Amino acid sequence: MKKTVTFDDIAKYTNFSKTTISRYFNNPDSLTLENQQKIADALVALNYKENKVGRILASGKTEIVGVMIPNLYLHYYSHMLNQLLSSYEAYGYKFLVFVGNENKSIERQYFQELLSYQIEGLIVLSYTISSEELASYNLPVVTVEREDQYTCSVNSDNYTGAVLAAELLMNKNCDVLIHVNGNVAEKTPSYQRIKGFEAFCKEHQLPHELIQSNLGNTYEKNIEGIRRSFESIDQKYAGKKKGVFFANDTYANIFLNLLFKKYGKLPDDYRIIGFDDSPISKEAVIPISTVSQQIEKMAEEAMDLLLMQMNERKKRRPTPLPAPIHRVVTPVLIERDTTS
């Protein structure tokens, strides 16, 4: 059995003190670059395997970020989570993920669980807990596409995205424009998709309808909710060219599948556009036009904002932010087969 290499072994090999070796692991910038390189070379020569638990106990730094998401059945959330997790190679932070399922009491339990693991920061996509409560945790927090008065945040320019979607449908000479969405709270950034759609239609005097209803919090309930919208649209606007803008690509894909079940194709009198540019928009039976939130960019901005706060916390005299920082990512229109 191979002997575990200790700080004492590294100190003897390099002729440095154990204090210097400890500084290398916990505060490397306090050493010269030359001494850092000597110790790094020694670690390779001695085949040193870091004891993560010991380092956490010694430094109090876990290198763990907590993530709270509302669900995984909407493809936007699964894609965003994938982008966050893939940042490990760049930043070295591990992630502890909980799925809240829109249950406030359960989410509070999950947050306490995250705090018990001494996470260094928190990224929250779930929207049940207020930003004021999140800020009270006294922890670096970044929220994504949800109410953000008291926390740093990253959001899409949802208003502009909705205008892009409505403009595309107008240019396809649709007789009526329809927006299908859930019961979105006005404080959430995504509510601006409704505002942008309605403002554009009114400005251009376009016949339009907003179908806003409780679409449920499971994939099965989503299907039933979208089915009701489909039946209403298909009957009410029979014979008219319908441009349907959905709040996300998952809803758009469900609607497209319902069209195929009834007609065996995408009928000529339908044009469909989603919102997200999650993978399902490309993988659908017919690739779906969408408004890309640039999810990769949003995840990158979220990690950058969180790292800024976490790194400040590590300073001997950290300076608190005077106010939350809110970053907005510009959406991009992507036209595919459902509007061509």
C-alpha cells in the first residue's frame, strides 16, 4: 500500500517549512512565483494526492456552489443547468443541485441543506422564494430569469425577444398573432414577453390574442394545457393563417406534436415560434423557429457575477456591493422550418 504524502513530506523534499507549504495551498499569491513552481514540481515528483476533506476543514472553503431550479421537464432549465455544470473545467467549482418543483416549504428545506454544506455561492433559477429572503442568507447569490430586486441577476431582454418573434410572424403575413403563456407574475422578467408581444401588435394594429392560463407544473399537465390552447386556436381561427408564439420551446414542441397527430404535418395555415433555443427546438420533428436567449452566454455571465462576489468574500477586508448588479443578455432570432 502506498504511503500518503503529507505536508511534512513536501516540506522535507523542498526544504521549506510546513507553514510555507500550507500557504501554497491556501494563499499561493503570498509566495513568489519561483517558490510556487518548486512546490508544484515537488507535488508531481512525490505523486501527491490532495485530501479535499482536509483542505476544507483547514480553509473553510468547500469550492461548492448551490443551484436551485424549479424543474427539469422544461428544456430551458435542463440546458441552463448543463451549461453551469460544464463550467467546472474553467473555474473548478463543484455544484450541488436541488429541484424545487415550485414548493416553497420544500425549497426552504433545500436551501438550509445547501447552507449546511457550507456552499460558497448560490445560483437560483427557481422563483418561489423572494430575492429579499435569498439576500438574507448573507451569501453570494445570482438569480437567473426571476424576480431580482435584492440580488445580482442575469436575465434575457425578454421584451425585445417578444418583439422579434411577433415581427417575424407579421412578416409571414399571418392573419392573427397568438401568444401562449402560463400565469406569469408581473415581477418576473419573462412577463416582458407578454408586454413586448402585445405592444408590437397594438403598434402595428395586428389582430392578436393572448392565451394565458395555468399550464401546470409537470410535463403531463403542460401537455393538457397546451392541448386546450390548441383546440381553441384550431377551432376559433379555422381558415385563417395563424402565427403562434410560445413562451418556451417545450410548449412549442408540444403544440407541433399535436398538429402532427391531427393533420400528419405542419398545416400551411400555421406558423410557430418558441423562445429559448433549447435543444428541443432543433430536435423536434420539424426544427422550430425560436428566440435564442443565448443560454450559454447567460450561464457564463451568472458564473462571472458569482465568482466576483465569492472572490471578494475571500479578501481580508471585503467590500460589499453598493447595490445588486443586473446583467441583461440580448436575444437572437433564429428562423427554422416552422416559419418558413
